[in-house]
Amino acid sequence: MVWGDGVWCAESDDKLGIVLESSSFDTLIERVRTAVPEMYELNFGYTGEIHITFTTIRTDIMKAVS
């Protein structure tokens, strides 16, 4: 999960290719928890247990003080 330009973005690093965005970190977590199982079921017919790992990155741009 990456924070930038006022929005959180989540991308899957597997064959699903999911990209989700939200202005709230907690809302994005919930969107991922809903979307990933749905995508596994729709694309592969899989309805079993799914393990999701969340990795967070925050990037800020700052100006050097002279």
C-alpha cells in the first residue's frame, strides 16, 4: 500500500492484477478484504481461505532548507 497525492493505493503482486484506491487507509484495507476473495472466486472458482499480506510505503516530497 502506497500513500501519495492524498490517496492510498493498493496493488496486488500476483496474477490478479488488482489496483484499488481510497483516501482512507482503513477503507482501503476493507476494500482489499472484499475484492481479493471476490476476484479469486470469479477468476478461478476458488472459495477457500486466502492469506493477504499488507505492506505499507509512504513517500513524502520535502524541500531542503538552505
